[in-house]
Amino acid sequence: MTHYIEISTVRYEWAHRRKPRGYRLWYFRMPDGSTFCHAGTYAEARQAATALAQRRYQNTGAPIQLCA
């Protein structure tokens, strides 16, 4: 069963004036307030954050926020 997971990039785009892309250390704020970080491309980091959210928040939708 797939649950709805949304990654918001609004704050990142406002601060950096561009969409997230490229290789760097990416930080995501999870629904419970914890921070998840991943070094790699944005696509890889987004995939890792989504996989973590699916494991951690199995029965609910999980809004995730990109921090940096």
C-alpha cells in the first residue's frame, strides 16, 4: 500500500532563488520534527527521504520539508 508523501521545496526555492538540483548535502525536516540528511544528488536524496518516510510513517501521509 502506497501512502501519500509530499516533499515541499518552497522554503528552499525562496532562500536560494532556484529549484533544488545537483550534488550536495541535503537536509529534510520529517513530520515528527527530526532532520534527515543525505549527501548526493537531489534525486538520490529525495528518494532516500521518501523511503525513510515510508518505513517510519506507514499509516499516515508524511509531509516532508526540504531545508537546505
